[in-house]
Amino acid sequence: MKIFASGSCRLLIAINGHKDVIPIHSIYHNFVGANFLGKLHNTKQHIQFIKYITDDIILPDNILSKFLTSFSNLNGVDDKLLLPIKKENIKTQFNECLWFIFEICSMKLYTNNGFEVQHELTNNYEQILQTEDGLLEDLCIIKELIPHNKKILFQVHFRPNIIYNNSNITIENREKIYNIVSSFCDKYDNTFIYDPSIILQADNSLFDGDTHFANTGNIESFNYIYKNYLLK
């Protein structure tokens, strides 16, 4: 089963977990992966990534280095000579995927000259906070960019109020994302939401207490995705 994934390490590391699942975009660790191009966090970045992969848009080199981790100047990234090959491999297999998984963990948007960038890769950006209507509109765009009748899974961020059963530590924007994505998935066929807070609530040792899975958490997250979504 081939799947396409776009997200942070919380998703891209986890989905390497099963012999019957072939992720066409993932990461082993840090910035290393046989098909890894970049880790992304918001809907605008996912939309730009899909359009870049499918050659609907061309991203200038100076934007690529600010947008996709593998194109940046960070130490430890894969051989840049492989990047055109990786991109072509993802493009070739894109329509073959049965599932498309997107991690939506931020409403903060970062742009440079009209292009989406990552604030981790540049100090040259404009930042705005996405509106709830804007997030919903982008979910519709993502759905339209995916081949018809394929299944989409949206993974949201860790929600401490759920993990620790404590409303006093609620993070407002994470709740907005969860509520909007959940309502969207209720409305449209073949769209699903995955909240990793479910497994973290059952076992706090699966993450670092902040924003990253432990190694066991990556395994358990994949197992949950595999059993509850990919197999159904």
C-alpha cells in the first residue's frame, strides 16, 4: 500500500513502521530519509508542496531553500544531488497512493514574496495568523488537489488538555484546528481525523512531555494509524 504524507517529524518518522506500507515521502531521523524533501506544518505549506511536487508551480531556488528542509543549508541533510530524483519519484507515485496523510499543527503562516516558507529556515518572512475560515477553505483545496476517491487523513497536534485531562492547559489554536478539521471530516466522505493525544493520554511515556514522540511513540502512532485507518 502506497501512502503520501506531508507533515512534521511526528508524522514522517512514524509512518516508516510496516512492511506492507510504502510511504513515498517520509523521514528516518533528523533530516535523513530516502525520499525526504521537507517537514511542513500548516495547510498553506501542504498546498504549495503538492503543487510543487505535481509541477503545477515552480519554486525559485531561493524559496526552496527557505521552504523545504532538504534544500536548505542545514547540516546533516541528504545529498542535494539526489533532490531532483526524489522529487520525480514522489511525483511519479503520487496518484498511485491509496491514502494521503497531512499533519496540521499550526495556524501560523510564514510567507516570503508571496511564497510559503518555514520560519526555522529563514529570518526573512512575514507572519500572520490563519483565520478559521481560511483553514476551512484550505482543507477544501487540499481535498481538490488529491486524486478523486482517495482517502485523506488529517493528523492534528498534541493537545495537552486531552493528554492530561486538564482544561487549564488548553492551547487555543490547537483546539481550533481540531474542531475545524473534525467538522470537515464529518461533512465529507473519505476524510478522517487522527488525534495522537489519544495514545499519549493512555501512556505519557510515548512522548517527551512537549512536542515530540519518543521512539516508542512513533511506533505506537503508526500502529494506531495502520489499524484504525489504513486497514479500513
